[in-house]
Amino acid sequence: MTTLSVFKACGGGYVGTGHVHPAVLDAARETLAQAKADGVVADGYVARCGDDVALIVLHDEPPGPSRTARLAREAFARCTAAGRRLRQHLASSNGAPVVEAAEMRLTVRPSEPVVCFLADKAAPGSWNLHLYRIFADPFNTPSLIADSPMRAGFRFTVRTGDGATEDAFDLPDDLYRLLATATGSPASVVSEVRARASGEPAAAASMGPDPALLVRCHDGLPSVGEALEAFAFPYAVAGWHGAYAGPLVPVSANDDMATRLDGPPRAIGLGFQVTEDRLIGPRDLLADHAFDEARRQAHQAADYLRRHGPFPPHRVREAGAGVPLTPPV
Ligand code: MG
């Protein structure tokens, strides 16, 4: 079996919280190249989203503590060292970088399309609504009805941010119970989705802020187009530090920098054909003009929300809220 992991951390922002200096990215690339040469990972790709660096790697260790996870910590420590040398924003004051992980253990199929979504300036749980639309809403994903294995539905795992609780929901049977849980507490994060028919992993999300998401597609799973369709509307999420709501703007990997009020929150989608030992890609999927209208709506929504300044619903009173417009309790 093969494991696809995405590790994500901030090694310092350039300039402010907007982007990543090329030297910080090079530090990650050098670590990855050495890890490939040493045989720790089969293949990998270094991505950037806003002020975060992501390490997308293919390896053979199970998810969790592993040589690969140590490699990721080492890569981000080197990113932070480069960030400190260049006085990058927060590189010196944050100590060791917090590394978030989304991982998926799979038997690679003859065709294995996977999309890796990365967000910046977005709170934990920012993918909850997208995962509901992709794996539970036939108006987003018609193959939930048309494809007989998919009619069996999907199992959602919801964890709290501190890992204290974990609940499973078999959809469509448990739909209302899932929605009550995923929207009832800002700490609830849909962390994993599996196909009920096969038990195969379908999606994995990281638990922390600026989350990463892996979505496996086709052959009993939603198509790439169905996974992307969830981003055709810029749903509001709790944004920067979980404090300010904003639309999650689907953007090209070349348009990932945060500027206006250090936002708005944004997401990129990198598509890979995965083999046992290669990540073939990425394709910059959300760059497509099909998402221009979502971007336009997002900027209008950002205008509307930003004008509220310190008042709700722009300001989310409960930091870390995954569903920002839930009234604080
Ligand atoms: Mg960030």
C-alpha cells in the first residue's frame, strides 16, 4: 500500500502574512530532494498557498508518526531557519512551526486522480461544507445517484480540534445528525470520508487552521469535476486567525497571495495522477475561467463583509470557528 501525505506549515510570511519568500520554498525543496535520494519518500512536491508551505509526499509508511513525518518537521525547521535569516514575518517569534497533516493510505488504482486543496487565512473546519457538497449532495455530485456503488453513500468522520472526540456518520442515513454535529460546534472538523461500499478512503483533511484537503476521484468516487464543483460558490469561512469571516475564494496557484485586510481567505486545487512511486502533476485546477464568476461573487461578498469592520458578521467572536456565521454561545 501507498500513503499520500500533505504536511503544511508557515516558515515566515513575505511580506507580512501574504506570501512565501523563494528561499523559504527552496529550503523545503532541498530537504525533499535529499529525502528522495535517501529513499525516505518515493516522490514529492513542494507547494505554496499564501504564507504557508505544503509538502505533498508519496511514501510507504502508515499515517501518523513516521520517518516521513520527521522529514516534514525537518523541512519546516529549515524553512523557518531560512525565514529567520531573512527576517520573515513571525519566523522568529513562533518557535518551532506547527505542522498540520492530511494523510490517506491507499491501494493505488490503475488510474488514481487526487486533488490536493490548500487554504490560507481560513479557520479549522473550513472544508466541512465543501465535503458535505462533494460526498453527500446530489445537486453538487449527480453520480451519488447515477453511480450504483456511490448510492451506498459515504462515511464521514468528525473530530474535535483537540482530538478529544470522534464520531462517525453513515450518509445519507445520518445526514441530519452529521449536519447538526458539523455545524453545532466551531471545533468540529470533518477529518475523513470513506466509501461505504468499499471502505476505501475518499478524502482526508487536516485539523488545524489554513487546512489541507486530499480528495480521491472517479471509479466509485466523485469525479474531479464534482470535487471542483463545490468551489463554484465562495462559501464564507472564519478567516484570518479565525477572527474575521470572509469568502473562501477559489484561485490559481499563482494568485494565492493575501493582500486586502490580509485576506480574503483563499483556496488552491492541485490535481495529480498518482502512481505507486510518482506524483504526476500538478495541474492548477482552480485556475480555470469556470471559477471566474465565483471569484467575482467572492470579491463582492468580501466588500460587503469588510465594511462591517469590527462588527459581526465580519468579526467572528469565537476564534477558530469552522462555521463562522453560527452565533456565539
Ligand atoms: Mg497561513
